[in-house]
Amino acid sequence: MRNTTRMGLIVMPILLLVCLWAAAKKGRMGSVIAASEKFRLAGFEMLGWLFIGVAVLAVLAMLLGAGMLGRIKIGGPDALPRLAPFECTAVGVAASTSIGLLFWASAEPLFHARSLPGAFDVMRNSLEAQVLGRSAAYLHWGILAHLIYGMFMIGFAVTVHTQWGAPSLDTVLSGPRFGKRLRVRGGLMDGASIGFGLLALVAGLAGGALVLSALMSHLSGTPHGGGTAAIIVAILAILAVMIGARPVSRSYAALACAGLTLLYVFLLALFILGPSKGFVLGGGLRALWWSIKYSPQFMIDGLNGVWSERWTIVYLGGWMTFGPLVGYFMSRAARGYSLANALRMFVFAPMFITILTILIIGGVTLAVDRNSGGAIWVAVQGRGPDDAIVATLSMLRGSILLKCLLLVLITLFLVSFAGGIVHSVLYMVVPGDDANRRVIADRRAGLIVMLLLFAGAAIAAIRWNMVPGIEALARLGAFPGVIITLLSALAVLSLCFTPASKLAPPKAKPDAGKGGQQGTLKLEYTDDPHAVGGSIKRPPRRDP
């Protein structure tokens, strides 16, 4: 196996999970969670300003990159698109915020309506507070998440897929202006991103399986134990690895399109069957303007630790943890499009779909809670935030149909999001041409390791109640994530002010050599003034 060192990036999370399992067997899980949370909250208190500043810098880098690098064609002038425009938007939704959007689109506005930042002098749970609650959710799930992912997408699209660099954060950071000064060798940043990303994904799959099991039990009227959740998480893991192991193609796009189409149907049915349509639509549009107008208050107020333990900083830590993996996957899917068109389809369109989801789901939840005298809030306090949307649907006409749609939608989103992360990890750990026999063999080995990781770890997490511990460890990925995001944003800004001639793609692809072995790379450039970064003349290749 040629990629033994990088394959260790997948094995490291397994070692951490084994240590966590040993702590659970000895009854020390509570101590592990308490220590992790204490460290995380202390870090947020000391470095909250860093998270806010890096988020602003990442948004600036993304917007400048969209404007100044937008004409670059991802993969070079001869690259052909893999996906149709609607498929691109569907993939952008599935690979970014889909894993938790349905739950928090309902729960987060409910929390904010009862606990707003100190900068807003409004009555708790008033109409103004409920509008502001959706504004905060728009900022967290819509604006910040997608723009941070878009910044990473720009970095990988230019340095890896256009210039044929190695699929690594090292390639993004070793830009023409920063060079070796910002380059970290040995895969340290890749290891941090992959390790914490996989931990967070294991926790997400286990938590999603528990929610699906509870929802199935609610629909069938029969109690389901941990065995049902274990079977569900094993199925989810197998499907995610099967989807993620394949090149970005129609199979993943078909799954993403099914999820997006079903989301539209679900939102339309929820809007029609839900109450207070004027408040849902009018208040949601008003909240969209307020999310932009009051974004400084939402971000700065999180520094003092009063606003529900720093909502904004917690979300930024999550987006920065997943950012490199999501950005790399979307840059691969965007091959063949100009960077400007790719950002419109993979970043801005999914951003507005996310906002639309919060507008309808969050608005209906707030309206039902107000009409029922706070029944949704009581349910959330007793059973957790994941129950907000289920409790809301239970009080509407056609609740059985809506819950069935929700069940299928959650399953599609879990599989598609996990498949995107698996794909990024596998292709970063085992780079190379899809036709290379040794690359194929190494990816099969990585596939087996990924199956063991997801299926085994998620089942163990449910069996021994390790989900809170895994989540606590995964949240610590916010600290390396903010450093990676800072350096990546600086690298993208460097690319923005780099002459087009220095961003020219190579003229020839790597030679496969005899027997599928990796050969040499011949670099030739041209001075064609009609092409950004010069034109290239080469036969189309499959995947970098």
C-alpha cells in the first residue's frame, strides 16, 4: 500500500473511539465529557474574538474570490461538467447543512425567541423576539455556514483541480505569495480536519439513527429499543460509504436531487397545512433583512458568554471543523464550470434554500407554539431540541403524512451528507487517477477501514451510550478548525491578488506509466490572452 502514512489519518479516530469506549466501560464517561466541555468553554472565552475575526476574514475572502477569480474554469478550459445546474444545487444542499438543518430550523428560533442577545431590548417570546429568532438562525445556518464552505471551495478549486495540485490543505496554503512560509508538512492540518470531521460525523450518524428510531416508534405505535437504532445506523453507514467511495457522478447527484425535491414538497405541504401564513411568510421576510442588519449584534454579543453559551461561536466552530472536507467535495463536483457559476450553484443557491427552510419550518413551529400556549417549548425542554419538529408536526392536519415525509427526508440527508464527507476523506487520503490499479486497491482498503469506523463506532456509541462523549470530543475540533480557516482565508486572499499567469494550469496531465503506475508530470504553459491563466491543450482526464 503506497499511502500507508495518509491511511493512518482514517485510523486515528478509531483509536480515539477505543479510548472513549474504555472510559465508558470504566464508568468515567461523565468525567471525559466534563473535562472536554470545561476546556472548550474556557477556550471560547479566551479566543472568542479570534473565531469572530476569522469568520469575517473568511467571508471577505470568499466574496473577493468570487469576484476576482470567477472567470477561472475549474479543471481547465477543456474540462467538461459532471453535473447539470439543478444537480449542482442539490449537491450543494446535501453536502453542506443538510445533516442538522431540519432539526435546528425548528428548534433554534424557538430558543432564541426566549433568550435573545442583551443588545435587543424586546419582550421574551413576543412577535419581535420570534422574528429575531429566525434572523439568528438565518445568520448561523444560512449566511455563515455557506460562505465559509465557499471560501474553502475556492481554495481547492484553484490550487487542486485547476493547477492539479495534491488534494491536501498543504496545497491550498502553499499559494504563490505565501509559499513555504505557511506550508505545514506531514499532513498535520489534514489529520486534524479528517480526524475531528470523522468524529463529528460518527456522532451525527448515531444521533440521527436514534432520532429515526424514535420517529419510527412514534409512527408505528410500538417501542423500539437500542437494537433498532443499531440496525439503522449500520444501514446508514453502509449506504454512506458506498455512495462516498464512488467518483462524483450521477449516483450521488440522483440521491441529492431526490432529497431536494422531497424538501420542496415537505416545505410546501407544511406551509399549506400550517397556521398563521402571514406571520410565517411576512415575519420570515422581515427576519431576512434583520439577519443582515443586526449581524454585528448577533456575532459580538456571543463573546460575553451570556447569550446561550455563545451560539454564534459554537456554530462557527462546527462550520470550520467541516469546512475543508465540504469545500473539497464541492470543488470536485464543480469541475467543468467557471468558479463564478460554481459558487452560484453550490453556495448561494443552497444558502437561499437553507433560509427558505428556516423561514417555513421555523415560522410554523413558532406559530404552533404560540397558538398552543407554549406546548412545543415544553416538549423541547423535556425531550431535547430534536423533538421540536416532531412535536410541531403532531399538532397539524395530516401529521402522519408529514412525519413520513420527514422520516424519508432525514434518511436521504444523513446518507448524502455522510457520503460527501466519506468521499472527501477517501480521495484526500488516497489521491490519484481513478483508472490506476494501485490507487483502486488502496481505496478499497480505505473503504474497509471506513466501514469499520462508521458502522462499528456508531453501533458502539449507541450500545454503550457514547454519543455525548463523541460529540464532546468532536467539538474540540473547533480550535484547530479556526487556525485552518484563518490560514486558508489568507491563502485565498493571496490567490485573489495573484496575476493570472501564475495561476496557469499545467499543459499535460500526469502520465499513467506502465501497468497503471504513476509516471512523471510534464508542465507546459501557454500565453493565450483569451483564456484566464492561459489555455491548455490536453486530452480530458477523469479525476485529479
